[in-house]
Amino acid sequence: MNSDLASIERVGGSLCLDFVNTRASHFDPEAREYLAGYADLVEWLGGCEGGLDARTAARLAAAARAHPRRAASAFAHARSVRDLLQRVFAARAHARAPAPADLDAFNREAAAALAHRRLAPGAHWHWYWDEDDALEQPLWQVLASAVELLQYGEPARLKQCPAPDGCGWLFHDASKNQTRRWCSMRMCGNGAKARRFQQRRRDASD
Ligand SMILES: [Zn+2]
């Protein structure tokens, strides 16, 4: 078990935003990547609410070991979609429409992913994925979450941890008065507070 993955904060409030936040900062081009490969992706998603159940995670991990080249290409694809989602949601957090090329790409990716969704009858019908061990399934789940958030998420509650003190992570602000400013106090809020405090002390002693 990769201990980094266990400790990574999931503060986005939805699967797609937590996936976007698997990079330490969206403002720093040198920022650390939390997911190094397909096995990390599966393990990380297994730890997410609404992510992968243990059986599916084990099946995908086994499929990846059997087909390492396909797993590497599924991981590269997932990472490029992550960057696309980052741009789409960052634009939305600032009340802007996505760039036309990003909108086209998102539509293509979402349509391809949702084409693998099937409905199963029951007391309440539910969605499932048509191929049990498709290596793309983690990405399909992330894209389904993104579509849902774009359709039903309240736009004013989608926020980005602000520059220059913050990290650019995206999150759903569920606070009562929509006053949440930072991805988390521990990651960014406390650092910004400390810097403001030091600045005030410097200003006072000038
Ligand atoms: Zn932050």
C-alpha cells in the first residue's frame, strides 16, 4: 500500500474534483503528482466514497498486471482527461464558459464513457458498467461524476483554492453561508494566515 495515497486529502466533495486534485498544486508547474501509475489510480479510487469496491479494484489491478502496456495507456489517458477537467472546472469556478476545444473534448470523452453505462432493474434501478474489468473503468466513473456535477452542482458553490497563497484545488463549498475559501485549513488556510500575520508584524515594525 502506497502510504502517500492513504494520506492524500479528499476535500473536493465529489469524485471528479478529488481526481482533479491528485496534483499538489495547479499553480506550480513543478508540483508533485500523487498518482504515479495505473496501480496508484486503482488504489486511490478504491479509497474514495463512490469509487471502486474492493472486488472491482482487485480485478482491475489483476487486469493491469496482465496487460501492463494497456494499463499504462489507460493511465496516460486518465491523466490527460484530468487536465481537461481541471480547465473545465476552473473556468466554471470563475463563472467562465470552457474554451471551445475543451468543451468539444469533454463532450467526446463523456459520450464515450457514458456509452458503457447500463441500467439494471430493481426496486430502484441502478447504473452499472458493461465491462467488468475494462481498464478504462476508473476514468468512466470520474467522467460520470463530472457530468453529474456539471448538471446538478450549484455553480456558486464550485470554488478554487485561490492564488497566490492557495494551491488551485477545486472543491464544492458545502458550508452554510458559502464562506469556505481554502481547499483545507491544514493545507493552505493556515499557511496563508501565518503569512498575513508575519506581514502585519513587519508592517507594524516598519
Ligand atoms: Zn489549497
